[in-house]
Amino acid sequence: MIVLKRKKRGVIPTILTLALAISGFLWLQDRPSGSYTVQTYDNGDVSTRSFESLDEARAYMERGGNRALLDASGDVIDFTGTGIAVTPTDRITNLYQDAEFKKRQSYVAGGTRLRLMQTGDKHLLVNISGADVYVKPADMTLYPDAVVERRGFYQIQDGQVFHTVEANGNLAGTFLVGPAPQQSSDRYYTEDVRDVFDSPYQFASIASKAPYSARELDAFLESLDDSPLAGKGDAFKDAEAEFGINALFLMAVAGHESGFGTSAIAREKNNLFGFQATDNDPSGNAASYPSVEASIDAAARLFAEKYVTGDYDRGPFPGNKQEGVNVFYASDPYWGEKVAGTMYRIDRELGLTYFKQLK
């Protein structure tokens, strides 16, 4: 009988075979069950299903409410129900009037929360501070409302409206908007308020005269702690007379931008309004003025020549991102509200003469 001897296998091929088997096993273990996942949110519970194709995942997402579609890296692509879009934190985001991005409406700072109205392959329709606008989807971060734990809101306290903003950087915080039109104990979430709580100061013409004398303005300025603007009421009234810009508005902008002259830029460069103070080097790039009076005149001239008339004229009032000075003046979408609140604060201390005039 002939016995066939089994040929001995070499050590190296055996090791290679074993390595391939192990790597294949590990690949199968690490391999995701699908390239796309859909998360369903139900009263705090989250369930997940995976899909190999985008079409299958999207079809499943669209068949239910409160569902989010995620790509392989875990980023939200789309969702059903309501949600927000957050702008990239490292740059300004332009807002457009059209889905083709041909006509710019305004712009907002990094980390701004936008109410998401509609998603598309090449655009997002959002709402922010009074405006329905389009933004480019690239680098925007999407969050379904079901996963948003902290939200901005308006609240009425002691007959006044306060706005608490949730955002990145110095946009966040609580500030006074103005007098409340009615009493309420409810919270009104920022992204759900289509018409913001309009302060009468927010839409009052800045091309007007404040009903206060220089001495009366000084009474407020001198009540402030350590403000270099004490005694400068005549500078605001002189600018009002020369350029036609309301002295109360100018004081409010100086108050908002530099803490009534107490900021480092204001003290070092007499720059009350933060002109040319860029995000990358605010102190180094900020403009310098020979005096506080020169800074006030420069601001009054700018508002008169660029915002009341001129290239940036979208209405002669503080406004929001739909209309007014704030359309192009500041990347902060709530700058108009903040300036209006500061005007109200000054007016309240001086007896609300301007408020009664507005009514």
C-alpha cells in the first residue's frame, strides 16, 4: 500500500494565515453595521437603526417624527421635527435673501443659534432676529430640539422684558430689552419667537432729538461708577446738533460697546464705540481718537452718512437682522435689542420722558 505523506506547511505561511484570519475577524468586529444611522427620540429615550445607503436611511427618517439622520462620523445631516442650526465658531456666517446666495441680507457671529425652517441639499432656510434667511449648509451644526438641553428665552420680570441668550463666546448672557407690553410668567423661547419682543426704543428713529439737555444727560453719566464720560453730556448733544443723531441713542451705543467708556480700548484710545476692534486683535487694531469728543463725533457722522442714508440704510432705528441699523452694523443678532435696552435704562433713570414721547 502506498502511503501519501502530507507535506509539512512552513511556519511563515501559517503565521500569515493566522494574521489574516485575526485581522479579518477584527475588521468584522469594528465594521459599523451601516454607513448611516437614524436616531429616534421619544420622551428622553433614544433608539438607533443603521443603514448602508443614504436613501434608505432618509426614507426611514421621514416616516417618523423626532428622528435625526447621522453620517458615519456622527454628524447630523437632517432631521424631522423642529431644530436649530449653529454657525461655525471660528468665523462670520453670511445670511442671504435667496437660496442661490446671490443677495446678502446680513451676517452673524460664530456660534449663533438659528431656528431651522427647512433643509435642502445646497441650502438651509433659517430664522434669526426677525429675518427668514438662507445659509450655506457647509460646517453648520444641526441639532434636533429633542437633544437641545439649554435654550435662550425671553422673560418678563417686574414689568420689563429680559432676554437670555444661549450662544458661544460673548454673545451669551442675559440683558434688558425694554418695558413689557403685558405681564406674563411664561418663558418665550428665542428660536420660537418669530416677532421679537419689540422695544419701542428698538424701532424709534435715531434721526431725531433726545428730549434731554446736556445737564440732564450728565445727571445720568455722573451717577455711574468710575465712568470717564461724567460731564460729557454736552459732547453728545453737540454731536446730535451737528449730525442729527439722537444723543440718547449715541449714549446707549457707547454704553453697550464700552461700558460707558470704562473698557480698556475706551480708556487707552478714547474709542467709545469699538471702531475697528477686530476679533483677532481688538485692542491692537482698534482706532484711536484724540479725545472722547472726537470719538462721539466720528460715531454720529458714521450713523448719519452710512446708516440713516448711504450704503447701509435699512431703516433709521436700531432694529434687528431684518431691518434697521443692526442689519449691517454688528454681527451680534441681538445688538439692536441690547442698545434699545440701554436706551430704556438711561431714559428710566431720567424720568421716561422719551418713552412718553414715543407712546
